[in-house]
Amino acid sequence: MKCISVYTNDFEVFSDIYEKVLNTPFEENEEKQVEGVTVMESGDVPDNYLDRMKTKPEVVVMKVRDRDITILQHKNLFEIFIPTNEIVVH
């Protein structure tokens, strides 16, 4: 799975830029600003990372079922996990 990190603790801000983030082309480990928010392509993440994070009480788990995307929110960070076969090539 690929991970895109969005550095904000504000759900409304995250929600407003979510689609833009998904449609932004990234190189591996590239950092960009999307509407003033730092966003980084964090590379491949092993499945066990996602499973471990889901068990932590301070982590909010959101699922976008129609696209098989999982979003974790913890502290000042949203992590978007996208299956490799869902990556859009620009």
C-alpha cells in the first residue's frame, strides 16, 4: 500500500483538500503544499503497520469502501493508505 501523509489536525481542512491530495502527482518521498497544508508521499507501507495502528485507541480509522482506501487520523496527521492497484498515473 502507498501512504500519503497530510499534516493537519483539522478534519474540516483535511476534508476540503482530500480530493486534491488524491489527484496530486507525487514522486516517492516528495513533499508538497496543498492549499497551505504539507502533504508527503510516504512510500510503501507494510500491511502490518496499518493493522497495528488500527488497534491503538488514539487512532481514528476511516474507510472509503468504494475505492478501498483507509484513512488514519492521529495527533496532527492524517495518513491515506491507497492499494497499489488504485494509484492514478498522471
